[in-house]
Amino acid sequence: MSNISVGTFLQEKNEDLKLELIAGVEGLQRPVKVSEVNRPGLVLTGYFEHFPAERIQIIGLGEHTYLSSLSPDKQREILEKIFAYQELPCFIIARGLEPLPELVKIHQKHKVPLLRTALTTTQLMGELIFYLEDKLAPSTSMHAVLVSVYGLGVLIVGDAGMGKSECALELVKRGHMLVADDVVQIIQRSGGILVGRGEEIIRHHMEVRGLGIIDVRSLFGIGFILDESRIEMVIKLEEWSPNLEYERAGLEEHFTSILDVKVPEIVLPVAPGRNIAVLVEIASLNQRLKNKGHYSAQELNQRLIQMMSQR
């Protein structure tokens, strides 16, 4: 199961969320395992049924006001029940509210980090969920090239030497955008959406045999690169063989699975004289039509069947 530590979260989002560590520094290694967050409003009243203790807990104005209305003994009593859950990752106080003394003591006692931010509760929850969904999403890496062709994210795969990078370079020259070359990091976001990006250290660089490493951003400009893109189609390049049959009519739909998500796949045989970049462009435009419900091969087939039936 993917997880990050509270310390990693604090280090990466400290500046963006204006986070301040108030107590519980010994618990920074506690894991965050889920992307959902929770406001423990009902729990503070003593209702513990279905309490998601594994989530980051948010103390907003409502929770703070309710706790402030209780006596210190009552605060201590309810907080001790909450902190009996060992899987608590951390608490974050929103709106820059002043933490209650009993809350600070409990955090120090149980070594659970207590953070504070000046963001409103709604802003904080939105930022947290977006960040955690990205960090905790199922992920994998593939030896491939990812380009955005007419706004469609195309993952080009194939054996070494098939010309994946050369194809991507030709596509960039034709006005399309490079996302990643050689190694593509892929994550699955909610809704079965696959998103690919390049490794940070080699982002927007390409390795072209005979030329070496080139910087696409410096050569072509910022308008020819993307930091990340959805993966909506896979193009598989393979060496042409006279013994294999390749798709000619396009009536059958083929898919491949990435992180258990089905993605349309097209196999393109590589042979002398074939302009693979142009074929990728046409495949991308055709896939965009399919996404809108227009299947050219099937529509032509239906017209032919109708014509033959009339005769």
C-alpha cells in the first residue's frame, strides 16, 4: 500500500500550505495511507461509530469553538478517547486558530503531530485531497515516450531501436508537445484516469541515437513541452513482418491494460518508407473522433451492408 510520512508531507507542502509544527515532532514518521481527510465534529461529541482515524484530521472553526465550550477535564476526556486510535496520522488546525492547551498536551503525550495553517478549512481540505491523491495514487513506470498530439495523450511503446524517440522528435517538429522520453512515470487518478510525466532530472530531454541528449525546451521553446498529460491511447511500434497480419479495416477495437485501466491500443508495423509520425497524427485524430462516438470503419461497414441488402 502506498503511503507517505507526515514529515514528508510537511517538508513538501510546508510553503504552499503555510504549515507550522506546534507539537508532536516525535511522530513525524507516522504514515499517511489514504487521500481522504476528516473533520472530527461528531467524534468530539462522543459519537465514534465509523470514525476514520486513518485520515488526516482537520480542526476548523466549528470543532475549535465546540472544544472551547468544554471544561479542560471534558476536553481531556474526549481527546484521550480519540487518541486511543493508534493509526492517527496528524491533526491540522485551520484559519490560524490558537490551539487549546489541552490539545497541545495530548499531542505531546501521544507523539502525534499537531500542525497549523492560516488557510481556511475549505481551502486546506481542497489542497490536501489534491496533493494526497497524487502522492498515494497507484503508479508504475514504463520504457516509452509520451507526447500530446492534437491534445490527445499518446504513449508510444516498443522494443529498443524501433524509433520511438525519433517519432516523438518528428511530432515535436510538426507542432505537437513532448511530455516524457525514455521513462514515463504513470499514476492512476480517481475515475480511472491515467496521467504520465517524465522523471524530474531528465524532464523535457530526449536521447536520439547519433545525436545524444537534446533539450527540447531549449531547442523548440516552452510551447512544445508539457509537464504531464493524460494517457488516452497507446501506439505500439514493432518491426514489420511478412508473416503477420495487421489491422486493415479497423473494425475491431484493441486495448491494453495499464494499472488495470483499459487504454485503446494500435499496433503500427515499422518498415522503410513508412512515415510513423504522420500515422500517429492520423491515429490520434481518429481516436478523437471515436471519443465523440464516430467510428469511421464501422460507419462505412454499415453503409456497405445497407447497400448490399438493398441490391
